Amino acid sequence: MRILATMLLTLVSLTAHADGQTPRKIGIMALSGNSMSTYNFVTQTGTRVAQLARNLVPLKNTAFDEVTVQAANKAVLKAEPATPTAMILTLDAELYQAQNAMFDSPEANKANLDYLQGLLKQRNVTHLILVTKLNADAEVKFSRSHESTGRFEGLGFYLDNGVEITEDATGQFGRGIIMPFAYVKLRLIDASTMKVVKEVYQKQSCTIGNMKGENGLYAWNAITSDEKVRNMESLLNAAMEKGVPQLLAN
């Protein structure tokens, strides 16, 4: 039951106050960090046909959403120093599941919209910045295919263990790339109506070469687990730094 879910909800609300009266209070929530995907570039033997093999891994904490919310909050306060904010984190599975459907098909997701609106009313929020997964055409710097690579969604890593690369500075040969990416959608929502006022898309990525040589490690092992986390955090920070001012601009 939703009432019980509310009691069990892990919800953090940190409010930044400013002197004087302001016309709005902005809530900030992220629902993009509940899973991580890897997309492996795979070619069919004997052909030039390529496809992406996706592996989706659920995440059981809000670590990346915390990074996103904090970065978005920082960007809001930089753009509108006098605007109070409320940072909101949730583990509600239904909100994560319906994160984009709530606004693409609002009538079919009224219960989720009403629930989200209730969370905002508790914090006297007038507008919400909601960060969700973006499903969009992949942008890959090094690709062995002349065709479209496919589509990426949300947070993850693109892997191509076969592409040959050369380091410009040293001429060192390598094989394979790993590309952390963060594809997210930012919505500005009127909390009184739950209507979307504006949308901004952010596609952030960085390409890292596997310089172990042809017989070296697979590209996934080109960077450590800590480096993977740091890269993802950096991409989320960049997405909020660039996306939030666009979202708030008239």
C-alpha cells in the first residue's frame, strides 16, 4: 500500500533559505540513478552488421541520484541565489518505474502523479526540477560502424573491445574503448498542476582508450571501479551545470 510505502520511504529534504520573499520554491528530484547499463558493440561474423548488446543492472541505493540532486541544487542557487530549494530523494519503486510515463501518458499514471504532487505539497514546493532517464540516439566518437550505433538510455557504459586506437602524444597502440555516459532529461514542472513547463536534454560522455595493447585487458578493465564511479559523477555534475541554467532561462 502507498501509505505504508510512504512510511518506509527514504526521503531527504534539505532546504536552502534566502533573505526576502521569492515567487517560487523549487524542489529537486532525480529518478535516473536506479540502474546502470552496459552496451557492448557486437558485429555479426562475416558481415558488417553491428548491434548493441545491452546488460541492465539495477542499483539498490540513491548514490548517483544524490550526486545529481546536489549538483542541480548548486546550479539553481548559482542561477537564482534568492530562490529557496528543497532536495528530495526517494526509493519509491513505482515513481522510478513511471518516471517518464507520468508525463508522456499522464491519464494512465494519475496515481503516481498524485503521489508525487503530495510529496511536493509537504514541502511547499511551487516548481519541481525532475531528472529522469533519456532514451536517445547514441553519440560515439570512435565507431567501427558507418550506420547508427543505436540508442542509449540513462546512465551506463559503452564498450567496444575491437576498435583500434592510437594515442596521439606517444603513438602507443591500443584496442578497445570504454565510454561512460549520462543521458538524462530535465523537466521543470508546475507543482500546482503537475504540467511540464519546459524540458532540456543532456547527453554527457567521455571516451577512454584501452592502451593495454591487442593482447591486453578488455576495455571494461581499462579503468578501476573507483574511476568508473568518479567518471559517472563528473558527467552528472556536468549535465546539471549545463542543463539547469537552460531549464530556468526564460
